Amino acid sequence: MAATKQAVSDVQTLDMGQIELREVNATLQAAPSTNYTQFEILNTRGSHAIAVGLDAEIEVTVIGSTGYYCAGMNKLATVHVTGSVGPGVAENMMSGTVIVDGDASQYAGATAHGGLLVIKGNASSRCGISMKGIDIVVHGNIGHMSAFMAQSGNLVVLGDAGDALGDSLYEARLFVRGSVKSLGADCIEKDMRPEHIEILADLLTRAGADAKPEEFKRYGSARKLYHFNVDHADEY
Amino acid sequence: MNDTPQTLPRQSWTFSNEVNAEIRRAAHTGIYDIRGGGAKRRVPHFDDLLFLGASMSRYPLEGYREKCETGVTLGTRFAKKPIELKIPITIAGMSFGSLSGPAKEALGRGASLAGTSTTTGDGGMTEEERGHSEKLVYQYLPSRYGMNPDDLRRADAIEVVVGQGAKPGGGGMLLGQKITERVAGMRNLPVGIDQRSACRHPDWTGPDDLEIKILELREITNWEKPIYIKVGGARPYYDVALSVKAGADVIVLDGMQGGTAATQDVFIENVGTPTLACIRPAVKALQDLGMHRKVQLVVSGGIRTGADVAKALALGADAVSIGTAALVALGDNDPKWEQDYRALGTTTGAYDDWHEGRDPAGITTQDPELMARLDPIEAGRRLRNYLNVLTLECQTLARACGKSHVHNLEPEDLVALTIEAAAMAQVPLAGTDWIPGKGGF
């Protein structure tokens, strides 16, 4: 009879002062075949591609700040970064949760298909670019060209948004509490209906955000650019 | 009766009937022409080169008795699992969406029978393709439609697409009529809307970023998969050098005759450089970095015959890739559909409105009735036969030059028929020892 797998309550420490990136990721990626469910990563020193390609319901705490693509293509795992993250955090995430206590550089949550990305600080430009189903909650502000060509999912911003928000937007929903410097092509303000309040309330709760859904405005696609029409060429 | 000699009606070369027709079309519609395929204009090409063959100074190999190897290994630089191919000819990236599911299946069947790889395209990996391709290269494109780590891991190699020969610097557009429920679902977008494919990647810019992106892809896939970088024929010396710097295992270089599913005709015909002009600068970049044969070079764009294959290899490529020719082998632009082509206002050999989804051959369409015209098993066999012929032709020429492996072909085996081809391929003009740009005159 096969032994029943039991979670180990200990936290396995991966010290990047002692081991290479490859070993860190290989250990985390092999987690489904071990009993460990909790990991912490020390001495990250801004390394790139930390905790990428995870595919198990594990909890990873990254102590410090990271370089590019932290938690890239994440599935199922919860990754918590206590510092700030470089470009492309949680890019192409499929599911799971990524929490950043600090700020995020460009392309946070780019092309991600699912899961929840919470940034407690600010996010730089192109936050949520080409997002495909992810939910992103930014407690601070976001930079220019955020949600560019965003396809689906929700982007929630408690602070302000920079220039050209939602340019060439498809079906993603954008919720901004503060000001929007400018809207991009084909992005318009839309009515906040009860179902949107409900979605927003849930996201704010899950992201630990202290804000009321009623304080937000919703932005979405005017859908004028869905079919190429030469009369709309001036929009580009 | 007037006996005065008359001047014959004279058509303008500058304002030809073809040019005037396009002016009238533009004036009527107010929009540029969109089409599929690659450059149709005449540019210097492999036809402008000849092999010298063996003579007093070198001896040939016996055509039916002595071996001429064709195998190639791609991805030997970093990948734990390089790709071993029996022939130096691969199938280029073409998307599900632009092509039908049965067409992708046929490509997989034919390529696998011939011992080579196929490549996905914008729109993700389909079961038809993975299931029938023994070796499958998964493209990593700016749109990231359908991109996911599971498919990344079940691919045999990953191709980061920076550009393509038909439109270096351009993105794409799949028109709404081809966006069925299945295509839309794979791309996370509504059914029936035009779907734009971005011209640059959303989360990196430049070779320094790309180096980090490739690190991430390798970390996700346990450093097993060869990573290709595909570039359009623009600045081949620098594009190849920077691809090496970014960490490529393999570089795919696509000249302007390389096809696309759809883009503006003005783009296809006026941006990029001919395949012939790309190869030597690319090889020089690899040689300057000491990486020739260590980072493999795959050349595409207008490869049609075994002679084209042999000439590309002689100029320094490790392999070639075919797209348009593979579609023709499946049945694209077949004369048996002439009546249907005429109904669409075109003719066999000229049909290029692949984006409209009304392909009589059932290849570049999502229409169930048209798709059913292509039998993937039979079409796969045709592709296998064609790939075999390309290989046999290439071997024939290599043996004639005394080579026991097609990779032993070299520029010294070639001469050029035109000054332009001599300059681009950096081989002598036939009957002279003159290579334009290399002195001697």
C-alpha cells in the first residue's frame, strides 16, 4: 500500500548565498513529489527568474527584492515577496497568488491567464499589458500604457493611473480609485453596475485592500477597434 | 486611307497595368491591400548561383553507392536535449488559426515521416500538431496567445520570435471571419473580432532583456529545450551577433521571400532583405564570435528545391526551413481548384488572400466545408515525398561536389550568374575571380 503523503510543517530554506538559482527553482518545481509545502528564499540579491514555473499548492516567501520575471508562469503556488520586484513579475501566470510588499517595475502580470497578483506599493508602466484573465490589485499607482491590449481579467488600482490607460483594450475590466492621466485608444469610462461592485468587493477583500468599491470608476473597451476600419485609422 | 505610319500604343513601365489597377483599387476602397505569402517581386535568389561540381582538383562521390549524410543536431550550445533531425529541412512556424487543424496535422504527419520538426505559430499548440509531430518547436510570440507552461514543457524546442522575413518590424492581424469559437478560445478573445498580434514582445525590449527572458524559459523547462531565436532579414550581422549574446542555441533567419498569413502588400514587398543577402553576414557574425556550427543557423525564405537547400548550406547554414513550399506540397494553389480560384477573382498560383478564410484548397481556412477538402493523411504523404525529394536533390549536388555530408558544402563550391548575386553571396561571378565588394577590380 502506498504511503499517504503528509505535509511537512517545517519551512524549507533555500539560501541563494549558498546555492544557485537552478537548485532553487529545481527544488520548488519538484515540490509536488516531496512533503514540503512551505519554502523561504534568502539572499536573493535581485536575482532574475526566481520561483518560476511552479506547479503545486505550495507557499514560497522570498525575503528581499528580486530582478526580472519573479514567479513567471506560476501555477497554483502562492509566492510572497517581502521586497520589491523587477520587470515582469508573475508574467503569464496561470493560477495561484503572487503578493509583492514593495513596488513592481514594468510589465507586472504581463499576458497572465489567471491567478491573483497583489502589489502593495506602486507598479510601473505597462502593468497588466496583454493580460488574459489575471486579476491584478495595485495598492498604489500604476504607470503609463497600463493594460495595453488587455484581453480579459481585472485590473484594480487604488491610486492613480498614468497616461494612455487601457490603450487598444479588449475585454479586461479596469477599476481606478484615483485619477487617470489619460485614456488610451478605444478605452472609455463605463457605468459601475452591481455585478462590477460585487467583483471589485471580492478582489479588494482578497487583496487585503482598505477601500470601498463605490470609490472606484470602471473603464473598458468602446469596442470600436474590434474590426479594422479605415475610418478609425486616426485613433492609432 | 491614311498611309502615315502610326506609333504603336505604348504602355508605361512605371505606370503598368498592374500599378494602375492597384491605384484604382486604393482609390475605390481607401485602404491598403492585405495578402498572405512573401515577396513576389524578383530579387536575387539561389537561382543566380551555380555549383561548380568536381573536376581535376577534387573528386566526386558515387551517386548511388557512397554515403552523403544529411543529419543535423540543433541546440548543442546549452540545451540538455538537443533536437536530432534526419534531414536539414524543417517546417517553419505557421499558426493554427491561419491554417486549419487538418493542415497542421498534415504538416506534422509529413515532417515526422521525413524525420524532421514542425513549428507552431501564433495561436498556441494544438493536439493535431503535437499529436502528429514527433518533434515540435513551440513559438514564443509577442501576442502570447495560448502560451502556457505545460505546452512549453511538452515542446521539443522553444522559438522566440523577434521577427519574420515577410514583415520585419511588423505584427499581424487575423481577421474576424477566421475567428471561430475554437480559435477565439485558444486566444482568450471574443469570437469573430479581428485579432491583432503585437509587433514586439510585451515584457522585454532589446537583447539584454531577452537574455534574461531566455534564462527564465530555461529555468521553467529545466534547461532541456533548445532555445531558438527567429529574426527577419533586416540587419543579419548584428541580429545574429546579438542573438548569440542573448543566449540562443539556434538562430532562424528568415529572408523577405518568407511568407506570412497576412499583412500589407506594401510591407511584404518593401521591407527586409532577400534571403540570399542575409546568409553570409549571418555566418560571418557567428564566425567572428567563434560560434559557427556551435550556434546553429537555420535559413528560410523562398526555399523550393534541393538546389536551394544545398546552396543555403554551402553558404554556411546548418539547416533550412520551409513554409510556403510545404503548403504547396499539401495542395495550396493546386490547379484542380482553378474554377474556385477564378470565382474569387484570382487564378492558380496567384491566390494569396489567405486571411479571408475562403481557401479553395482547404488549408488557410477555418470553414468546415473547405477544411474537409484536405485529407491530412494524404497531404502528409505528399509533404513527406516532397521533403524526400529535396533531400535527394541536395545529396545529389553534394556528392557531385565530393561531399560526404551536406554540411561539407562550402562557398568555394559556388559561382554566381549575376553581379548582384555575386556580391550578396560573396562568391565569384562565373568565369571570373571577382567578388564584388572584395576587391579584384
